Amino acid sequence: ENFPTDYRDEVRQWIRHVRFSYRRQEEITKEGHKAKSAGPPLKVSLSSKRLEELKAWNFTWDPYVKEFEDFFELLVAYKKVHGNCHIPEDFTDNPTFALGKYVKNLRKSFVKFSAGNEVS
């Protein structure tokens, strides 16, 4: 369903706050003291109930991890069909995820990393 742009922006902002709040709470729990990234208080607090509700909905806490997990699932499927991971740059069999383009960018990042360069 299409939401008005303002609403999407509000939801996007809320999600950022929830993720930041979650990371901060995780840091405090692990470190046992005030988190290094502690900043101004957030309007969103994650009570145990809210946290459990988000987990029950399979909320994506780290979109980069989710993206990699989705990629890896497609990679495994590709290998089952083709017997290898030699994915051509223009390969895509999923309308929402261009596997060939993702692999191309991953390979570029690997080359940079292997050469000792910073990877974004």
C-alpha cells in the first residue's frame, strides 16, 4: 500500500530511532556501564514488551545483515541449480534482488579489501 511521503519519512525516522535505541541498550548490557555511543535521550524506549513484539514480527535490527542473509540464500539456491557460484554480472532471477550486480559489487569490495584498501 502506498503511504503519503510524510508518513513514510516518519516511519523511517522511527525505525532509525528504534534500531539506535536497541544497539545502545545492547552496548549497555554488554559493557555493564554507560554506552560509548550514548547521546541525547531518545523518544523511543524499548521496554521488554515492545522488544518482544518487534522480535515476534521479525523486525530487521540490522538491514545490512538482512541484506547479506537474503543474498546468501539466493547464492545457495543458484549453486544448487548451476553447481557453482560463477554468477554473471547481468544475472537476475529475482525481481527484487539483482544477484549478479550484488556479486559484482561484492567482488570489487573483496579486491579492495585484499589490497589493503578501506571498503565502504
